[in-house]
Amino acid sequence: MVRDPYHPVLIDRQQIAVDGHPVKPAECVYVAFNKPRGLVVSASDEHGRATVYTALAAAGLPWLGPVGRLDKASEGLLLLSNDTTWAAGITDPATHLDKTYHVQVSGQPDVAVLAAMRTGIDDAGDLLRARRATLLRAGEKNAWLEVVLDEGRNRHIRRLLAALGFDVLRLIRVSVGSLALGELAKGQWRQLSADEVDALDTRKG
């Protein structure tokens, strides 16, 4: 009998059983969720705020961990899965998997600002830069940018733009790698297809 939950198992040579009944690995589940603004990406919140798990409570899904993060004020595509190896490949900075965001800012960034976003700035020892930054459209008082990151630090885009003198009004993640948010409604979720899962599997090169 083994009581240590971290005891290593050679899955191809050993079998796990509880009360004599073999335990099979859980079926892997992969979900895309359109996170609304205001939800916290954690299992529980010490301040009693609603979480993504509150929104998914009635979905009948097994326990799924978030693949990366979106802060409370951010919206858009959030992946969740119980396949920790697949998830780690997506979040590992070494894989340089593109994450694309549409960002509304106050003011009108010019070409020099966009170039500075691509060059990057040092913020408390963190090099914050965008792989790509382009202007989508501009109004009298604000503008929408498309920003692509291939690695992400805490509040990366917000800190980068703040250092350049711009406040972020909205931040929406619209794609992770080849997977786009598409027409998925805010607050809704769907399971990924096998092809979509494979396309994001960094182990397959």
C-alpha cells in the first residue's frame, strides 16, 4: 500500500488499484472558454469574487486547470484542461507560441509607440515587448491595437503600455496559436476537436 500521492509510477509496468479495483487514467478534456471581464481565474478567491469555475459549475465537466492566465479585468479565450503536459507546452515560454490580443487604449499610439512596443522596455528587471503590435483602428479619443506575444509575464501588455503612457481600457485575447476565439459567445465554452488539440500540442513540433 502506498500512501504518498507523489510516489512515482511506471505506468507501462505498474498498475494502480484502490480496494482491488484498477484505476484508469482520467479521460483528457480540452475546453475553450470565452472569459467575461470580472471573473477571477482561480479555484477560489479570498475576497469572495466570482471565478471561472463559478461560470462553469453547471457544465458537468471534470476538474480542469487553466492553461495560462487572464487577469480579472481581461476577457477572451481561456483554455482549460486536465492534460497537464499539453498545458505546460502551451504556457512554456521556450515554445514561443503566439497569443494574440485586441487592446483598446486611451489616446492614439503612433508608429513610434508601436515600434517601441516591439523593441521592448525594462520594467523592474522584466523585459516587456510584443512580437507584433499593429493599429487596428483609431477614434478621436482611443484606439484598438492588435498585440501578439510569444511569451507572457504578469500583466505584460498593461505594464508595457503603461510605461509608454497609455491606459488599457479593454484587453481581449482572441487567439492562442492557431486556435481563434471565433464566434464563441461571452461566458460560453466548448470542447476542442482532436485536430485543434493536436495543433496546439507543442510535443508534435
